[in-house]
Amino acid sequence: MNKAELVEAVARSMDVPGAEAQRAVAAVIDAIKSGLKNDGTVSLVNFGTFEVRQRKARTGRNPRTGATIFIQASKTVGFRAGKALKSML
């Protein structure tokens, strides 16, 4: 499912126009982004937890040339599925 399909599903579920569903989906995504930026985690009960994770600096290999390269430390977002989501799958 992509974002457009998600918006369509929300519109059907809430029985609202697509533009309103688009705003609702965008608001949820913005809230998750803001929560990650400010707190580092966003927990949604029965769904899962988004969290900011640190990646250590490491060496890698350029696939084109085979040369060894240095990859800087960075932050990434991880997701841990909740118990209810896991059991549903």
C-alpha cells in the first residue's frame, strides 16, 4: 500500500472526501516526524514504536569501483512492531 492508497482507505473508512483524508494522513505523518525529532520515540499502542537509532561510522565498499570508502555516523528511524500487530500477521 502506498500513500495514495492509504488516503483512499482512510477516506472510505471515515466516509469523508479525499482531500480531508489527505489532510488527516499528512497530520499523522507530521506528528510522527515531530515526535521523533523532539522525543526520539513515538509509541502507538497495539501498533508499534518508531525510534531514532544511531548508526556507527564504518567502512564500506564502492560497488562500482571496489574502492574502500568511509561511511560517516548517522541517525536512522527504526520500527518495532507491537504485539497486536505481530499476532495479526
